[in-house]
Amino acid sequence: MIYIIFCFVIPILSDILGIILKSYLAASLPLTISLLVLALLPIPIFAANIIATSVYTKRIKGEKVDSFQRYLLEHREKAKSESHKGLSQLKRIRYLTNAYSVLLVLCAISAAVLSSAFIGATECFPLLIYPFLIMYAVQRRIKKREKEEDNSDNFAKPEDYPNLHALAKRAASAVGCETKEIRIFFTSSFNVSISKNKSYYILFLGAMVLDNLTEEELYNTLLHEFSHVSDKYKKINKERDYYCFITSIDDILNFASKIAAKFYLFSDIFLFIRYTVFDYATTLMIETDADEAMAKYGDPKIAASMLIKFSYHDRFQWEDGSYDSEPLYADEEPPKNSVRNESMKLKKAMEEKSELWNDLASREILANNSTHPTVKMRISALGIEEIKTVHSSSSEAYLDEKEKALDMIDSIIYDRISKNYEEIRRDNYIEPLERITQWEGEGSPLRGESYADIISDLRDLGRCKDAEALCDRAIAELPAASAHSAHFFKGAFLLHRYDASGIDHVYKAIEENMNYCDEGLDMIGSFCCITGREKELAEYREKAVVIAQKNYDEDINASELNKKDDLRGESLPEGMLEDILGYIATIDEGIIDKIYLVRKTISESFFTSAFVVGFSCKDAKKIHSVMHKIFLYLDAHPSGWQFSLFELSEHKDIDFEKIEGSLVYTADKKED
């Protein structure tokens, strides 16, 4: 309805108004000039948005990684004293953007009125495209009222779960949340969160949380979560909602949406940067404040016990995939108790590893990018020093509703995966098993372009020891330029078992291949914080800045290709191109139409050789398979040469034919 009003009704009514006011406008030159200025104003505004955004983003990109990190940390340290400044700035951005939208509406109306008044109703109709685009840009900024879905498979009706609803209402009332309906939706996760609508709260409650927390531990969790949506955070939540809305606007890839988005280009990028800084700086403070609700309205000992159990789940997830296990989809029939089974594994791990996990919690270091204080910091703020869980009882009603919730979620998951279980099982078990069986039948050959996929298949089959053994073999037998995947996987296995020797392996992988930069650095940083290794963390932070800066300056550019790049024909070392094209010929499945090879110069000392592959079919699965094989071959090339890989259909704006010598492969396998 909003779309119709803004894009059609208002321009058409303005057109009619122009016809009515035609004689008056002809006699009033000042008014006509004023309307003309308004009508033409969006044109310089449009251009200014593009120019200002370009200047602003260049300035942001020009910032060094270490200086930006210091900037963020300084804001975090001053969060309590300066949070109101950041909030005021976000509010001003929102108000100014809204005022700007009103101005654009006036401009669109002026354009429609003038065109019909001086050109004529029929003749001006094509000119309505101009005000239409402006109004289309504005209506995209109006938040539509979401439809309330009362019926959901995992909706917990009050009559079926009276105890959980009563517990939620008690927690909401304690922290001063206004009386509203509370709707509980069960999820399969180990998580609890609350969102607030105009007429009700939505409590997303993980079934695994219910199965592992006692009734009073859950109550303390709800105190924390409801405090986030209380009036205390009303202003912050309003800016968060606005930010989430703006960043979630759908950009349909058509002419109108591309033009419309540019009218708000600068305000959007400015909001994104300012909100990112504000959110980073204040998240820890907000979480600490929410913990105070548990100390004030709950039982600090039980609240601490709950926090420790959440940390147990974090460690359980950290270790997942580092030890041998049963394959998830080995059974021919879908599991009927998937959540219960996962929860049972967690409970068993808690019994076996609580002492180790408690020790890790006592040594954990706060990460620079952390959104929550460490467990030790949080329970100390509650007045609890010893890291241990405490016993607390649960009512029969709570236990009954917990069982009912687990049955519901398991049933829902079973119904969902049953619909395509054969496909899921084929992708995640049957095909990996077939590939591994074939590989082992061939004598388990070690090939640089395929061993990384073999490692992944072994992990899918729960054979982590065999996967790690293959890593050791690749490290020992392959050239360094081909062994980076082995170093990365080996490092991951070790770090997720709390073995510090994995650090060197991950660094080695990053040094050889920057594709592992983000994930590798994040893994090392997380490991050092989890295990409380201050010395290694200090070294990591120094190295991370250098590596991240190099990745930012050079390697990220190697993964992009556009017509403004410095592109020219490439001449690879003798025999290299022939070898690469020879391999491609064995895996192209008859769908490759042509391949271009260009050199992209990024800096005086850094360039990449970019292969651009065009396909003669549109089968996405086949294209992905071929591109994946080419990527792995280039990625593990023993020369260590810097290659990039792109699909031709995604770069139609570049005329590769004009780049001399760039066409190196055609469908008939002839070089141009």
C-alpha cells in the first residue's frame, strides 16, 4: 500500500494539481522558480551522494588497521561516560535522514506539478519517471508493519506451558518491563533471546537450554534478557532497530533500486560506520548492566552457575570436530531425537570435562572483539569468586514442560529433515563415503589439488584422526606452496584440543596463502583468549596487525576485478600455462566456453594472475564443481604463484577481448 501511494498516487495527484494550478503558476514567476529549484534539486543531491561517499570511503580505507583498532578500543574504554554522545549522534543521523526524505518528497511533487502545468497532462506522463524514482527511493525507507504470525509449529501456547509463561512474566515484571503478552517460541539451540514488538514480547527459548538449566537458572537468564528490552535501553534499542532496518533493505537488482539506493548512499554508509563504533564500544557495558539485574532480582550463586553452564556449551562447540565421532547422517532414517541426542552429548562432556573447562574459565582473557565480559568477570561482578556450578531444584511442572518442549522440537526437526533427508544424507554422508572409498581403493594417493577435499570428507565422516594423519603426510611430502591447507587443518585440530603447537601451523598457512587470513587469525586469537596465554596473545596481536594490514592493502584486492583495474595480458613462466590448461581440460565436463588470463597490477610490488572462466551452460551445480576444482588446483600450485579466479558472467562490464593476448582457452581447446 505504501509503495502504491508513494510511487503512483502522489505523483499522479501532483500531476493533477499542476493542471489545476497551471494559470496561477504562469502568473507567479517567483513560485515557479521556487518549484523549479526544488524539482531539479535531486540531481545535484544524487551526484553529491556519490562524490561524498567516494571521498568518505577512501578516507576510511586509508586508515591503518592498528589505528582503527586503537580508535575502537578507546571508545570502548570511554563507553560509560560517552555512550550518550554516540546515542545522540545516531539520533541526529536518523532525524536528518527523515528530514531529507521529506525534502525529496517535496522535490518529487514539485517536478510532477511543473511538468503537468507547463507541458500538459498527456505529454508529461513519461516525465513522471523522474518523480517516481524519487518517491520510490523514499518509500523504501518507510518501515512496513510486519505481519504477526500467530500460528507456528514451535509456538508454546500458554495453556500448554503455563509454568514457563509464568516464569517469563515473573522475570519481565521484576526488571520493570511493561505488561505485555509474552509469546514463547522454541528453538533447537543453546540460546535465549527476546525481541520486542509493539504489542508483545517474543521469547526465543532454546530446547537445549531447558534441558541443561534448572528452573531458577532459567529465571536468572530471563532476568538478564528482559533487562535488554526494558525501558532502560529504550533509546538504544530504537537506534538498533533503525540500523537493522536500514541495513536490511532489499536491493533488488534492477534499474530503479540501483538509482533509489544512491539517493541515500552517504547517509547509509555514515550510519553504518557510526553505529558500528557505538555498538562495539557499548556492548560490554550493556551486558554488564544486564547482569546486574540478576544480582538484584535473582540469586547470584544460581546466576553464576547458569553463566558457567553457558561457557561449558561454548567449550563444547569449540572442541566439536576435533575428535573422532559418529557421522551425523550414517543412519538410513532421519534421527527422531536429534536435540535430545546433542543435549546428551553435552551433558556427558560436562561430566567429563567440567574441571578442565572451569580451569579455562578462570584463565580466560577478554578479547578485543568480545561482545560479552569473560565468565570470570561476570561471576565476580555478581560477588562470586569460585567457578563452579551449584545445585538448584526444578519443579515437577518445569520438568514436565521441558520434556514436552524437547518432544516438540525433535518432532519438528524430524518432520523438516524427513522431506529431503535422502538429499542431505547423500551430500553429507553417501558422497563423501563414496569419494573416500574410491580414494582408499586407489591406494590413498596424495595430490596437491585434491587432498584438502579429502580432509573435509574425512571430517564429514567423523574420521578426524585419519584427516589429521593426512595433514601430517601432506606437510611432509608436498612442496610448501601446496601444503598450506594441511597446515591450516592441522593447526585447527590442535588448537581446538587446546594444544598451542597449532599456532605455528596456522601462521604457516596464512604466510603461504592469505585466503586463511581472517579465519586463521580469528582462531589463534580465540585460542589465546580461551586458554589465557597472555604472552602468545601479545605476540598474536602484533602479528595480526601486520598480516591484516597486508591483507587489507593487497590480498583483498586480488579477490576483486573491475573495469577500472590495471589489466593487461599475462605471460606466465614457461610451461606453467600449458600445465594449468591441461589440467582444466581434464575436469571441464564440456561446459567451459572460454578462458581469459589477465594480469591485475595492485601495487608496484604486487600483482595477481587472474583466470576468468566463461561457461556454455547455466547449471549452477556443474559450474560450482568445475570452479571449485580449478580453484583448488591454482590454490595449491607448487610454484606459489599469486592466482585469482573469476567467473566471466559476473564481469560482463569488462571487455576482455580488447586486452591483447588475454584469450587463452576456447571450447575447442585451442589457444587464441
